[in-house]
Amino acid sequence: MTTVYVPRDAAARAVGADEVVTLLDAACAARGDDIHIIRNGSRGMHWLEPLVEVVTSRGRVGYGPVSVDDVESLVNGGLLDGSDHPLCVGVVDDLEWLTSQQRITFARVGVIDPLDPDDYVAHGGLVGLRCALELSGDEIVDEVLASGLRGRGGAGFPAGIKWRTVLEASADRKYVCCNADEGDSGTFADRMLIEGDPFTLIEGMTIAGLAVGADEGFIYLRSEYPDAIESLGAAIEKAREVGWLGADILGSGRSFDISVRVGAGSYVCGEETAMLESLEGKRGMVRPKPPVPALEGLFGRPTVINNVLTLASVPMVLAEGAAAYQALGVERSRGTQVFQLGGNIARGGIVEMAFGVTLHDLVMGFGGGTRSGNAVGAVQVGGPLGAYLPPADMGVSMDYESLAAAGGMLGHGGVVVFDDTVNMAQQARFAMEFCAAESCGKCTPCRIGSVRGVEIIDRVMAGIEPERNLMLLDDLCTVMTDGSLCAMGGLTPLPVRSAVTHWPHDFGGSA
């Protein structure tokens, strides 16, 4: 029997992976070929999806992108033997695009059957949890602190400090919450990990629970991810069946369990306090701080809140030790980041590298430049609230401090590329328009300021007193930055100001 892998990832399914599986199964049956199809996660090479991999004596040989029209010629041409074909990309594990990465969080994504616990363990899973069960909460937190792991949700706050605060807080109950409300444009790493290796997230959350003394966790997952919701629910059930979750984790006598809560479509619920409000059954609106959620979080109890990529990094920290994680990265940005390449780019997908890789290497090296073939015009890093960086700044190191020094932010690691036909005044307008549409409405600078921002940019683009209106826009940006309750309004000026600064000609100014 020949084993064939075809991704069940939503991106692969969107371009026909399910149809390819149906035809592949039928074509092999008609020939009398015995195959076993495993629906794995995506390797992250989105330009090759659907990518079909066949297990051979040489390794897993890949073919892609495979359309329904290609299946018959592939099967008849020796697909199951790993034979040559115009769609053959060779042994997938040997592709330079993958071998040049440093995959830790995504080490198993695309490699394993995401819903098979045995496959997970066979590829190094559960080592971190077993190590954590031998340690006290203090010792686990010390390890996370020593690793230098920082939150991957945007602010980059040290995870260990947050965990220490919850550990030392006195309360009858504590919680661990995973914010999987991945709403930034150009980001998809949370979804891909949940669909391709959900046990890593489950393991990381369980370790967090052991560390701080929580026995219950919640994953707040966006409703726009139906495949991820299904995968995660199935994985949690399997984890309970094999004793990785529940009242007696791996026979240790210690307990932790996880529930999934589906969001209601609010971008603002990516902010931790708005997520807590939604989890409690209220409208997703930002809470003022203090108190911080680590002291008064879900239902008023001390709560660890991290995003998917942060928690999914924890198993490696416990399995290989803080020093191994600390050895990766630069300055205060330790470990790896999962960069998501999107927009007008030739090779979009997932690239996991240690902090310190340059934006140029990501866009021009891994990404292959623009899909249109035109020169790069701008790159937005960090989601819709991130700064637009000009081509002259693409040598910037992709770490928290270097991006901040360049006037940008890392955010969730999204990298969206535009070619030189982009109009940056329109992009600035989009930032304000996005804020106006997604604001929770609680604070005036965000709710009203974003609407006024759209109006001002419209006047500038119409040529109405551009100099005066650009001064007014700058004043408005200051008010939004200083007066907004959360990052929704506070960061919206970042893309606006970067567009005005680097592309003044699009606003009627001199180049």
C-alpha cells in the first residue's frame, strides 16, 4: 500500500484539494492500486497547493499545484512510484525553501496526520508536557522566563512575566485563555497551526495551566475559521481519550481541560480584554486597564492570555530547555517568528525563521518578489495597523526593536507586499476606514477620529487644501494615538503617518 498526503488545510481546500482526493482515490481504484490517503496540514508553500506527496524509498515526493485535470496523467505517469512529471517538485523535505527555515512551532505542520496522537508523539510531541509534569509551577515559569519567549500577538510582552504574575496571584480559580481571533489582514499562521498540528497548541496550553495552577482553559477561535473549529474540537476529544487532558493528565493526578469558544466576528476581540468580555457573554468591548487580566481577568480571576503562536512555542522550550530557545534570535527578540507572506507576492505562505532575518530576505528571497513582476512598492508589516515600509527600508531586521526603530511594528508577523502601482493615499484611507468599521465604539478618539480621518484624506485626495488638511490629519493622528483606549485607535495612525511620510507624492506633495 502506498501512502499519499493531500492537505486538509483551508487554503488547499479552497483551490480544490478535496476534489483532487476524490479523483485520486477513484483513479487508483480503477487501476487496482492500493493507496492510503492522509489529510495533512499544508507545508506552507501556498503557490504549490494542492500539493500531493507520495511516500517513496527516497522520501516524500511532491507534485503541485495539482488540479483535477492533472490527476489522471499523474496516476498513469507513475505518481505512486514518485516518477518524474512536469508537476514534480522532488523530495519535499529537500526543497531549499524548507531546509533554509528554522521550523520549531511549525516543525510538524504538513508532516503529520494532525488528528493522530500516535503520529504526534512519533514526531517529538508530548516531550515538553512530560518534562513539565516533573517540575513545579515555579520551575516551569522560570524556564519560560529564561527562554526569553515573548508574546506573538503584537506587543511582545515577556510570556514568563505574565505567567509569574498569575502564579503568584491568590484566587480560588485561575484560567488560561488562548486568543485565536486571528483578524489581521495577511495573517493565517494560527489557522494553519490549528488545522495542521492542533496537539501542539493543546500541549502548550496544558503546560501553561500546570505552571500557574489553572485547571481550565478556553480557546477563543474566530467564527470565520470553520475548518479550524472542526479540527480543534476533534483534537481536544482525542486528547481527552488518550489522557492528555482531563482530571488525570498522563496519570499524574493533575488536571487541566480545554473548551473552544467561537467568536462573533469582531476584530476588536483580538484585544485581550475585549476577548474576555466576549467570553463572559458580553459585547466585545475593551476594558480599561488596570486591573490587568493577569490579576483580574476572566470572571474576575487571574488569567494567562497568550495567542496561538506563543503557546505553541512552549512545548519546545520545556522539551529542549530554555537555553536552546534563547540561542535563537537577536537582542531581546529570542526564538523564532512565523512570518506570513501575502499580497502581491510570487511565493506566498509560511516562513519560520529566527528573529533577525531581514525583510528583504523574506520578500525577495523566500517570497520571490512580486507576483505581478513589477518592482516592490511598499510592504506592510504587522497587519492593518502596521506601518508601510518603503523599498529603501527592506534591509530592516525582523525583530521587535529594529522594526520599532524603523517606525514599524512586528505584530503577528504578517507581511503584505504591494507593487509599485499602489496608491498610498488610498492605503492610508483604508486604515482609517478599517478602524471606523471595526471600532468597538467605546472611546471617542477611535470611534469618531477614524470617521474624521476618512473625510480628511478624501479632501486631500480631491485636492482640497491638501497642505492644511495634512496638518489636520497629523493632529488627528496624535489625538488617536494618545487618547484611544486600546491599540485599535492607538495604532491606526501608524500606517497613515508612514504612508504620508514615505509617499508624499500620493498626497499631492513633493517626492
